[in-house]
Amino acid sequence: MTNGDRNLRLAAFILNIISMVALGWTLLPLAWMSPMTVMSWGIYKGTRANTVAFGVCNLLFVNTIGGGLLISNKER
């Protein structure tokens, strides 16, 4: 994984945290935002696979920027 990939994955994780804090007053979205944020941390650390399906779900359910970052840097 290149340094640019690591930086984009860290940015996606930070944007997930910001989205969780911004929508924290609603309890239902936290049911899927929390696990997705934990999984994006695992992708950043390299313990989980970076998949397009996770990027799409992150894009739809958590935020509009971070999921796009995960999709654009799928490992080849």
C-alpha cells in the first residue's frame, strides 16, 4: 500500500468520525455508522480487506466523501 493510499484511508476514517458526531443525536443511524467506522479503521490499519461493497455502503449510509475515497483506492 502506498503512502497516498494510507492517507486517503485515514481521511475516510476521519470523515466517518465527523459524520458520526454530527448525526450522533439520532440513535438509529449510529447502529450502522459505528460498525462502518470501526471497519474503516481496520482498512486503514491493513487488518481488513478494502472492498468496493464496503466503499459503496459507506458512501450511501455514512457520508458522501469518505466512501468515495475508499472506492477510488481499491487494491489491485
